[in-house]
Amino acid sequence: MKFLLVLGTIVIIGGAWFVFSGNDTPSDGNQVMMESQNAATEKTKTIDVTKPIPTGMYTIDTAKSVVNWAAKKPLIDGYINSGTLRVTAGTITIATNATQGSFTIDMNTLDVGLTAKKPGQEGKLEEHLKTERFFDVAKFPTATFVITQVTPVATPTTDQTHTLTGDLTMKGVKHTVTFPAVVYAENGTLFARATTEIDRTKWGITAGSKNFFENLGDNMIDDMIGLSITLEAKQQ
């Protein structure tokens, strides 16, 4: 059976100021924005997601792998910022009974796209997010995700072929997260796509959180961060 799957970068709009996986899904308003952005950037291609993925080791292609993030101040209409982080290393091993792997994110590559509410201030925002108040990049220059389990779903769809579980370490804090993913292989290349959200405060990123500070007003930042992970890996 073949499914029409979307290939390419998918930017989702979730909660607060940053990056990486979780269990929640975007709200309806965020979903609309996600679909609007996708329409302008995605390619479509028919692939067979039911075809078994060849076993072996796959090395992540860092030029084609990226983490997109999106964050918002919920009390300011339209105040959503987004950007990217680069994947700098990683491998995935596909075995008959198990899949394992890991990849590294270079926090120094944190990039902010065009800011609708503060045009021209992208560089300042990037510097702000790298400070101790947020991701403390000087002290924690990388984040890592270690894949511990990849489980095929009974009926693969365009939205999910597998459930992925792993340990995300950021700012020296590790938490296990689980989220839906699309994983398949074609011509010696492994492709993985996932969209999800995380609660940034679990990793000690509490700046602007209403659950940690009072009287924030319009400076309140949503605790949830929207993420889109795109990985490509070449079989060795």
C-alpha cells in the first residue's frame, strides 16, 4: 500500500521559546498557521511506507537535517517567533528487533527567522535566547537526543508510521519524551519527520513562565515550544 507523504521542512507553531520533542499537539489556531507555512514550502511525493527499512547503520546527513522551533507570547496577538537549530552529528542503527541512535544539536546555531512584531531585531533575539536566562549556550553548547525505542504503528498513515521514544538532554537536564513520527527508507537513505511540543520548564527554562513568575503581563511566554524535526541519514 502506498501513501502520499509530505517531504520537506514542516514548521509547527506551539508554545514558548524553543526546541524539541514531547507529547502535546498544537492548538487549532497554531495548526492553521502551520498548514499555511507548509503550503508554501513543502514538496509531495508518493512513497511506500509499509516497505521494511533495511537493517544496518545510518549516518545522519547534517546538511539535510534540522530542528525547527516556534514560540509565542500568548497575550500578544500574532506574537510568534520561529527559527532553526542545526543537527551536527548522529547515527541511527536499524536492527531486526530494535532501533537505536542519537543525534546532537549545536545550540550555537540557534537562528531566529523574521520577527513580525519586531522586524530587524532577529539578531538581538538570538543573543537573548543564548544567554543564561534561557539556554545558557556558553555553558551548554549542545543538546542531545538518544533514541531508545521506535515502535511501528499497526496502520501507518501520512501522519504517523512509528512512535518514537527517547531521552532529550538540554541544559544538563534529561527527560524521556514520546511522540509520533514518519520513518521510512528509500534508495539507501533513511528519512524521519516528526512534529511535536515540549514544556520548556521541565528543562529549567523558566523565564517568562506564568507558573514561576507573577505579574508578567504581555511579557508572559508560553511554556510549550513547537518543534519539527527533519532527519536524513545515509546507510553505511
